[in-house]
Amino acid sequence: NRQHITQKPVDMMRELVRIVPADGTVLDPFTGAGTTGVAALMEGRHFIGIEHSAKYANIARARLTEAIAA
């Protein structure tokens, strides 16, 4: 169910964001569909995402909101 052409699996991104210290911040300057942000939130990290495309920014926003609510 990819929403972006370069979207990665959440489980893989969860492993990668674990290199950031607990309560640290993950910065993704090319957020796309927000997978890195979802993984960061799931792993207890803060997240800052930047996305140029309004279409993908809206998708990422919805996914991040859902991740926060979970």
C-alpha cells in the first residue's frame, strides 16, 4: 500500500531511527509520505519533517496524526 514511489517499510525505518538517542529528534528534509516520521514516533523519538509537495505533505500529516493517536 505504498503512497509514495520511494516509500520504505515502517519496520525497516523503525530499526534505522533507533540510532537516534531516546527522546532525540529525527529530521527528514524529504518527508514524502511520512514513513520516517511514523517510525520515529513509534520509537519514542521526536520528528521534524519537510516536504515540498502539498500532496505528500497532506499524506504525511494524516499518517503522523494517526501515529500520534495510536
